Amino acid sequence: MTTKQQGHIKKWQDDKGFGFIETENGESVFFHVSEFNARRRPTIGEQVVFTTAQDNQGRMQAKQVQELGFVQQQMAQKNQKIRQRNHQRSNQADFEAGQKKRLFLGVAFYAVLILLAFMDKLSWLVVGWYAVIGLVTYMMYAKDKSAAQSGDWRTPESTLHLLSMLGGWVGAMVAQTYLRHKSQKSDFRMTYYLTVVINLAGLLFILAGSDLKEFL
């Protein structure tokens, strides 16, 4: 790999099309205008970046002479693209991790419902209701996202929240995570969390009522 050097143009003879670059070590290196990679003529004193090679007679000369400012700009753009790519990869990794956590939470919730039903703590009708309303809620989210993309009639947010409060919050959570729909709007998310709390409070009330009947 050819090492790039930095220096400044010390001499330039525009009529002859060549000049000399003074390196950071104080050496003087010849260069021809054909090696100057810019849409203008070189100027004395400007900072440049270049490589070196020997000509046919074994003399050292500068090759691929570029403006230092242009090279720095290119490097800055390249570094920015690298940072953006790394940021995107980090966000994608966080998103995928969040997907797994939310999916696990949804599966765990349904597993608890089924366990409670087996223990006769909860009616199988309630388990079936949660399964159906969860699926319906997911489908409503999918329909609303499709409508948003095509410009069709949207599903009111109040409807989505009502479905979540009635027990479809798992389907809503999965839809928000996998469809990336309604997952960035903070006001919507806060109301969604409130519907989850209300629904779980209702479920606990049902379970407490069941335990009270058994006690009586």
C-alpha cells in the first residue's frame, strides 16, 4: 500500500506545467501538472497530499497530488457514513433485542392464562377471549398501517386503545414491535400503557372474585 504524504507547494512554474512540493521533512519533490487532481491550476503555498514514485530515470517525483482540504472533506464524509452505519446497526440490534423481549412477554402472559385455567382459577372462556381479541387487535394495527401507507381511511386511535383495554394489548404490543406501527408517538404509547394497566387490573379483579367465591 502506497503511503500518502503531506506538504505544501513551494514552487510552481505555470508556463512549464511543473513545480516542487516541500514535504513535512523539508524535502523538495518534483511534480507535474498532470498529477494534480483538481479542476484548476496549482497555487504556491497550498497544502496538498500526495504519494511518491520514481520516474523512468530513477528520480523521485510526486504522484496523485490532491488538495488537503478536499481529502479532509472526503475523509470526514467517509467517517460520517461509517458512524451512521454503526448507529443503524446498533439501532437494529436494539430493535431485534426488543422484539424478542416483547414476544417473550406476550407468550409468557398467555402461558400464565392457560396455567390459571388448568388450575381452575380462570375460565377457559377468558383465555379464549384474550386469544381472539389479541388477534383482532393485531389485525386492526396491520390494517391501519396499510391505510396509512396507501392514504386510505384510518382506524381511530381510540378504537385501538379500546381493543387494547379489552384484552388485546398483547396483540397491540406485537404489532407495534414487528410492524413498527404506533411505536414512536409518545402520547399514544403512554395511553397504551394505561390500557394495559386497566386491563390487568380487571383481570386481577376477576381472579380475586374467583378466589373469594371459593373461600365463601
